[in-house]
Amino acid sequence: MSRERQTSHRVELPDHGLALSKPQSRRKILQKAGGVIAAGAFGAVPLRGWAADTINIGGLYPTTGSMAQIGVGCVAAAKMAAEMVNEAGGIKSLGGAKLNVIISDIQSDTTVTRTETDRLINGNKLSAIHGCYASALTLIASEVCERAKVPIITGSSSDQLNKGRKYTFTPFARASQFAQAQLQMSKLVSDKPKVAVIFENTAFGTSTSNGLKEQAPGEGVEIVMFEPYSAGFTDASPLINKVKASGANTLFAISYLNDLILIVRTVKQVGLDIAINGGSGGFTMPDFYKNVGTAAEGLQGVAHWNHDVNDDAQKVSERFKQVYGTFAFEYAGSIVAQTFMLADAMERAASADPQKVRDALSTLDASSGYAAMGPGSRVKFGPEGKNVYGRPVGVQWQNGDLVSIFPKEDARAPVLKT
Amino acid sequence: MLETVAQAVINGLLIGGIYALVSIGVTLIFGVVKIVNFAQGEFVMIGMYLSFYLATQFGLDPLLSLFVTMPALFAAGVLIQHFLIRRVLGPNDMPQIFLTFALSLLLLNLALMLFTANYRTVHTSYSDAALHFAGLYVPVAKLIAFVVAMALSGALWVFLHTTDLGKAMRAAAQNRDVATLMGINPNRVFAVAFGAALALAGAAGSLLMPFYSAYPFVGQVFVLMAFVAVVLGTLGNVIGALVASLMMGVAESLGIQFVGADSGLIVVFAMLLLTLALKPTGLGGGRVR
């Protein structure tokens, strides 16, 4: 039997080359056909005069690498936002011109971000760019945009983005505002907040915790424990044991996801009656609740956008749910708002020229519609490109939903005391 | 105060049980096969992902998945010993070191590719539960893990001391050449030892899953402690590794409690240095048991 198969195989061998050439030629035909279609869609048609009817916006997001999970959601939001603008008639002052988002994968890497931003600007006629969600990447993209004189709008919170930049616009709360909001939130739980701050002993942990420490006296918040810990521990029990001994009634954990999950679970196990605020970070993502389950209930944090801050935000979130399967997380929602800010600027500039779009952005003052659907409900940029009405929103996981609880103006539910 | 100390000791013992499962595997392989398995942590990681997928795809409780992860990793261990380790056993140590190190890197990067760097957790009914008594608490998931870890360590000890294969293993550990002259087939003994060590790593993975997150680098966290425990308890000494693991868990916990939350490991390593300075052969007295 086996010999038979061997011989038949050997007989077939000369044919093999011929057999192979068939799929090859098929592939070639496909390639040619694809090329023709692609040329029709992207190359030839604009030459026939479509160019005036579409406005290119660049979207810089990591869709591969360590930050891909959030990046992919951002891309879905960016495409949905352009659709929304186009469905509403596009840019009317430009004859109903449609927005076209050109996405570039910056691979969660700073070097790639620099080259991809360059490539995106040089290879396309862009009116503006939005991205990159992660501050470390946005800082680089912003530098490139400043040099190329193309406006970039971003939800990233680093205060550095507002230093000496002319083409960078940050319509949402800054990192320095997050610490203040967090301290104020501790007063929701207790009149006399006694806060334990535990932070991982890294640059991120140290700088964030120092921000909290500096602002605490001004906010009338007492810090009863201030303790660095080694990131990536195997067991949070000894640390939580210490928190318990400190007599704190609020816990600020400045930690990455894995440590935070351990901390939250251990607090539950100890049966410690303490409010946990995880600051800003990955735990505002829908995935977090899916992973951690009910242990996430009652966990507080701060975000630059939340899906329930007003009716427009809720509408956006509903639509995003149909596209992506989850509520609009903070970056997704902020990208939709940013797209509408760009559309507003283009409408007023009646131009797709990046310089004119930039100038129109700098005089933007929106207090209604999707552009203003963030906390603060108004966008007006100061000289540093910072939204003067921007503020963070305090959020809490309640019954599997991320609910806005702070400040009063944005609160959609009372704080859940755990 | 006394309550705080007692709680710190409980916390330390419970996590020490997990360290023990990993370190016993390392010490068993070193004692019998005479190689250092740098990839031991990655097998814990594989055990965790196996448990995770069995739990999320088939609804199998992570603790019950022990009955899958242990045989699966035992088989993997036998195959690795037979097809890889056996070929580099010789007078030169370097190929062995490179082999297990390469295995570690390969598994780590494969995991990154297949599972991505995301954290995966399994939520069980007992994940957040704890027993409370006299102002102290014992998390249920960790208590189960500790009890099972001790039972498995005990079972291994009984196996090594009462069965022919176990005795053959100890004989091969004491003197490979003489053991071979006595009619012991070293390849068979090595394969079983490697398999048993990996089965323990798999068990550690399943036991961790109810209260710890799985991610590709998770093995690195535990293997560091395992290596310290192995040296502390004398290389190749199973009882030594067990005792050292529990001691380290307690030392780490007390260190975090009374020195500083970023100093837990400092206490552990200080303990290691002190032991090596005063008793260079380790707490096991240099005896391979």
C-alpha cells in the first residue's frame, strides 16, 4: 500500500510543476484584478475630480504590539466618527465634502510612530490628524506634526503636550487635573478622608503619587500611608495587611492592571471596608470588568471621557456598541468628539488646508453637539492648545457598567459605598 | 500587633506553598538529571493557560483542571527529556544550560504570539472568599492551593522513599554511575523525574489560576523565588526546597509588613546571602534527599 502510494507520488512528480503553476496564474489574475479595483478606488478616481469632495484625516493608532487592544477599538471609533459626520451631510461649506480617515499602525513603538507620522503626512494630502491615545506615542507624533504644520488633536493627557506647541490640541482633562479630581473624590465616601497611597516603585508610580501628595493638603485630604511597592508581586496580602493597620478609609492604588486586580481581590478577601480609587488606567476598559467580574464592583477611577456624561455621549455609545460590541470606552468616545471638533473647524474654515484648519481649531467654541459631549460640555482652546473647560470625570463600576459619579454636574449616579 | 504578625505569617506560608511546587520541580530535576531547568517557570505559565482555557471554554473549575494539566505536563516532560535533554547530557554543562534557557525563551515568545500579553483571570465562586477567625483571615483559594501543594509534595516524598522507581531515582541522584551498574536504566529514571517536575509546575499553574492572572511572563515571577529556594534548601534536596520555600514566603511577607512594601525581596535575598555565608551548602546540609 505504502509502496503503491510512493510510486504514484513519484509518477505525479513531473506534473507537480504544472499543477503549481495553476494557482500561481490564478493568483496573478487576482492580483491584476485587485490592482485595477484598487486603482479605481484610491488612485484613478480622485484624479477625475473626487479630490475636492473628500477630506483626508490621519488616524495614528497602535493596532499591533502591546497597546493594540485599545488601539483597535480606537480605529473602530475613528471610522464610525467619520461615518457619522458624512451621514450628517459632510462638510457643508465645502459642498458636502466627505471625511476619509487614513489609519496608520504605529505598532505601540516610539520609533515607528515617528516614521509612520512622517510617512502619513508626506504620502497623503491631510487636513488634520488625530491619535495616538498613549501619551508616550502622542508626544512624538505631535513633534512631527508641529514641524510639518499639520494640526493634531488628541485625548492623551500628558501636560507636556501643552508646552510650546502650536498645532497640538488637547480637548480633554490634563494629567495634573486627574490627581486633584481623585483627591476630591475621596470626599464622596467620607467627610474626613484618610487616604492610603500605594504605588509601584517605577517612574509612573512615583510621579503620579508625588502629584497626589503635593495636592493633598490643599484639598484637605489626609494621607495616612504613602508606600511604594515592587511592581509585579506574587501576593498583595502583606501590603493590604499594612493598609488595614494604617486605618485608612480610602485607598489610592497606582498600579498596572495585574497588581490592581490582586489588590482589589485581596481587599475583598480581607473584608476591608475601604473605597478603592485606581486613578486613570486600563481598568476603565470594558474588558477589565469581563476579566475581574464582581470584584470590580465599586472600584473608582478618573477618566477624560465617559459614555454616560450626556445624551449625545449615550447615543454615540449605543452606536459604538453595535459596531464593536461594548460601550464606548473613554478613548473611543473622545475620538468621536475630536472628529466632530475637526469637522466644526473645517466647516468654519471652508477649507481643507491644514493651516486654515489649525487656525479655525484655535477659535473653536462648541457647547453643543457631539464636539462638546465630554465632561465640562464645552470646548474652547486656550493659547496652549488646552481646552479651558476640560475636566476629568470620576467613574465607578456599578452593576457591570462604568458610571459617572463626579463632579456633581457630570454625575449620573450616586457613589456606591462598598 | 500580634494579630498583624500572625496574619503576615499566614500570608507568607500560603504563598510559600506555591513557591514550593515550583522549587521542588527545579530541585528534583537538578538532583536526578543534574541539569538546571531554566524553563520551569514557563511550564507554570503553560499550566495556567491550560487551566484558563479549560475554564473559559469548557467551564472546568481550575482546581479540577489539575487532572488535565498534571498528566499533560508529565507527558510533555517525558518527551522533552527523551528528545531534547537526553541528547545534551554529557560532561559539558554548557549545552544543557543553553538548551533549557532557549526552551524558556521559545515558550515565552510563543506564548506572547499565541496568547498576547493580556492578563487573563478566571473568576470562581471561591476566588474572593475567605475564612475569618479571631481577627485573622485565610483566603479560600490560597488555602486550597496550599493544602494541595503540601499533599503533592508529600506524595512525591512517599513516592521517592517507598517505590522502586522512586528509590531508583534517589540512587541515580546520589551516584549515577553506580546506579547504572546496579541495573537502573538512567534514561527511564530521568524521563520520570523530568515528567514529575513538570507535572508539579502544571499543578502550580492550576492552583494559581483562581487567584492569580495568567500572562506570558508570569513564570518569571515564580521561578526567581524557586531558584532562591532551591539554593537555600540545598540543590537537589526536596525537603530542603519545601522548607526553604515556606521560609521565604514568610520572610517576604514579614519584610513587606515591617520593612517596606518594596523591600520584601530584600529580606529574602539577605536571608539567602546570610545562609550561603554561614552554611554554604544550604539549609539541607548539602545532602541530596
